[in-house]
Amino acid sequence: MTSLVEPAPYPAAYPQAAVRHRRHMPSWLKLFLVGAALWAATVLITFATLNVNLVPTVILLGSFLVPVTFVAFAFARADGVLTPQRIFTAFVVGGVLGVLGASVLESALLRQPSGLGFVGVGLIEEAVKLGALWLLSRHLTRYTVRDGMVLGASVGFGFAALESAGYAFTSLFTPSGLSLLNVVETEALRGALAPVGHGLWTAILGGVLFATAARARNGRPRPRGSVFGWFLVVSALHAMWDAAGIVAVWLTLLLTGTASQLRMIELGQAPGVTQTQVHLYTILNWSLLAADAAVGVVLLWLRWRRQATARVAHAR
């Protein structure tokens, strides 16, 4: 006979389980919320006090917040070979090697501006990130596509964080003086776009590189034909991303340009634009970026899903 004072097991346990479920929050989301709160507080205090000593904190927090969050998100989905130390090394060392290598090669090879500049930047930056990833992954005990994507994303997001910090620092200086508002706007925009940029592209290459290592007899990553092919695909996505603004300008002029505007361009002068053209340019620019990002996300998702399907089939 059930005691009147002893609660039934299911009703007593269910609310506790529900409370635990409601309290659960992914660590990467906690990291993002805390970091966003700290960045917002730093921005507000800097605006209120006009303390320029806080500007580096604004730049660093804003530039690293989204990349670090996505690395934490990706690490939770790795296959277990990667350690936090290796992820941290890939983010910092890989990111630094990437920006240094890109700076040297771009200054040496892209001195003269041309229409092929976007292609050159895409090839160079994806090459240096791939090289850094290869260097940092040579001595793993096992290689899987998922780990390659996670480690590649770590290198790419490290590159993105350092690059964003540079852009934010540059935007601080204007002809009329220092502009903290420019810094905030730059970091907000680059933070919103960071998930579909460098981290995404290098994650795709990392998955391909580790797939070749898994199939190799010596079990080591090597730049093989498939890696080179995907390198060209990712470099093309990178180039189209960088060229979206220029392409949007020419499409706008092609669709709505007047004879006088086209004549001024032929003379090397900047033509005046209408409000309609400004709106059309904005729509075209963001549409091109969205299409580029969608292609990259789909490619990454297909390779990730293909790996998951292969693992299930192998387990059976």
C-alpha cells in the first residue's frame, strides 16, 4: 500500500528533470552571451568616458568573440582525437601564420591593382591557411573528415579574428579624428559575416585534407589532386565574396545606368548616383554575398553528412 506522505516517484522526479532541462545551455552559447555582454559594456563605457585606453579592449573583444564562439561550437562536434591544446594552437598559431604569410605574398605578388586582384587574394589566403593547417596536423594519431573540418575551422577563424582586428583598428582613424563608431560598426558587420567566411572555407579544405590522410598508406596528410581541386573551389568562393561589391556596382550600372553616368566613367570620373541605384546596389551586394555563403554552407554540410552516413554504414 502506498504511503500517503511518500510522494509518487514520477511526479516528484519529473519537475526536477524539467528544471535541469530548462537550465541546460550549450557552453558555446554561454561563451557568446558573456562575451557579447562584456563587449557591449566596454563599448558603452568607452563612449561615456572617452577613455582611449579602452579602445584595444573593444577591438579585441569584438574581433575574437564570434570566431572563438564558433571554434567552441565546432570542437564539441569533433571525433575525439583533437585536444583543446591543439585547437588553441591551431587558432592562434595557424591564424598568425596565415595573416603573416598572406601579407608577405600579397605585397610581393599583387603590387599592381587589376581585375584579377580578387582571384589572387583568394588563392594566396586559402593557400597559406591550408599550409598552416597541414603544418599543425602532421602528427595526429588518427585522421577523420570531421576532425579535419574542426581543425580547419580553427585555423580559419583565427585568421578571421586577426584580420577583423586589423580592419577595426584601421577604421578607427578618419580625416576628422578617431571614430569609435566606425570601429563598432566594422566589428558588428564582420562578426555577423564571420561564420560564412574564412572559418567555413578552411573547414571545407580541412575535411578534404584529412580524408586524403585517412586513405593514405602512411596515414599522413598530403596535398593530392582532390585537395588541389577543392582548393580552387574554395579560392573561387573567396574571390567572389571579395568581388561582390564591385560586381554589384557594375550590375547596377548595367541595369539602371544613364548615358551621362557611363560617359563619366569612361572619362575616369565618379558619376553621381540616384537613391534608387543605391538601394539596388545594396540589394545586389547582399544577394551576391548570401548566394556565395549558401554555396559554401551547402558544400560543408554535404561533406559532413557524407561522413556521418559512412560512419553509420561502417558501424553496421
